Amino acid sequence: MRLLFIALLLSLPALAQEDPVVAQVGEEVISKSQFELRFGLFAKSALRQLGLPESEETLELLAQYRAPYLEALAEERALLQVARARGFWPFPDQVEARVEELKAAFPSEEALLFALQGAGVPDLATYRTLLGEALALEALEGHYRPKLAVSPAALKILWLLSPEYRHGALYCARHILLPTLEEAKAALARLEKGEAFAQVAREVSQDPGSKEAGGELGCEPEGTYIPAFEKALLLLKPGQVSAPVQTEYGFHLILLERVLPPGRYPLEEVAPELEEAIRGRAWEKLTKALIRPIPIRLFPERL
């Protein structure tokens, strides 16, 4: 027994080296294995959003984000401590109800486990833990974020200062899409006889995205459309209809209705997006304030 105890003591340093602590958040530690699980989920999600395959090369591209992600993960753990202390942690039956919903979407538990592992979650127990944490953060944010007021002055200042709400000339257009040149010429003949462009579009256009709206494409800046389409559009004067224009989708008849001069998108049109941006920044500041009392130590050299 004594020899077994000594052997266990001697093995502890080796075990600690295998799974070192990479961050200390209050009384909680984050081990390297915990970090790798979460970073793996982040990497899969990031590559999926970028449309890139998961490979040694693409994962190597994300290696530069390991240290910043450790900091973000530690702050998340601190925020989870705040959520638990303030009573925002979900009850077990709430988590289980969501798990049962997920199970119902799969023909078997084996299929569910296969899907979870494909997403980087090793088992159902880990999924329950991650789900509980996500619900806690969601409840915490849902409590505070709606209370973050957005003043009209702040809204207008952000609108004036943000370049993404400025635009060049906007080309307001409609189009009719047909599969053959003969059909496009027949539709053009109807337009030349005086039939309304919107009516002909509703009757014959093969573009499901604009057909019911009479071929309307809205008002968009240069650079929106594929080259052949845009070249023809830019040659038109307001009120003119193009000859049939061939693209990979078929043959288009394009009507340029009007051109709006460069300017800003109307404040009332972009206000919801601006409000969300301001609330997002305010929420970030509030989270920093909420976790400030919790000491955080990072050990990125152990990653």
C-alpha cells in the first residue's frame, strides 16, 4: 500500500504536465484540455463560416488566435460566475427539455452522437454542460441588454461617422429573366408595344426572387451585380430598357428606373441596425464592469 501511495505521488507532476492549468478565474481553473475543447468548437465554426475545409493547413491559420481566445474564454468563465451568483443559471429540467428537443430531431441517439462529434462535442454530457452555460449567458444578457438605453443623439452621431452608411450612386432597376434568347426577344417586343415592364415580369420572368415584385431589384450601388449585367445596366439612361443580356443565369431585360445621387442611407432605415450596434458596445462595457471584481490570471505559455 505504501509503495502504491508513493507511486501515485510521483505520478502527480506528470499528470499535471499532461493537462496544465492555462487560466485561473477567481477560484476556478481552466485546464488545457478544457481550452482545447472550446477552441476546437471555435475553429470548426470559424472555418465553416469562411467556407474553408478543416485541415492541418486551415487549422494552422487559426493558431494565432489561441492566446486571444484564452483571454475571451477566461472572461466568459468570469461572466458565468456572475450569472450563477445572480440567479441566472438554468434549472436542470430546462436544460433537459432542450436536450430532448435535440434528441427528437434525430432518428437515434447514435445519429445524435455522430452529429455532436462532427461539431466537436465529444458526448451528450459535454453538450448538456455547454448548453447550460449558453442558457445562463443568454438569460444574463437578456436581463441587462434591453435596459441599455440608446439616445437619439448617439444614434445620429454614429450614423454620421460610420462610412458604411454612406453610398455612391444607387441604380434602381428591374429585370426580366428568361431561359432563351427567343423568349427574351418576345418579351422585349411586348414592352416595345407599351406593356408595363412590371406586368410582363410577373407573367414571364423566371427569377423567383423578383418575379412577384414585377422584377424589382431595389436600388443598389455599382459593384452589386455580375459583370455582364452591370455593364449593360450602367449604359442605360433612366427609363430605358436594355436589349437581351446573356449571363450564366439566362437572358435578362433590364429596366433602369432612376439613379439616386451619392449620400447616406436614411437614418430611419438603418436605425434598428445602429441601435443594435450601440447596445452591443454598451453590453461589452457592462460585461467588463460585471467581471471586474473577479481576478483573472492567464498562462498562454502553457497552451
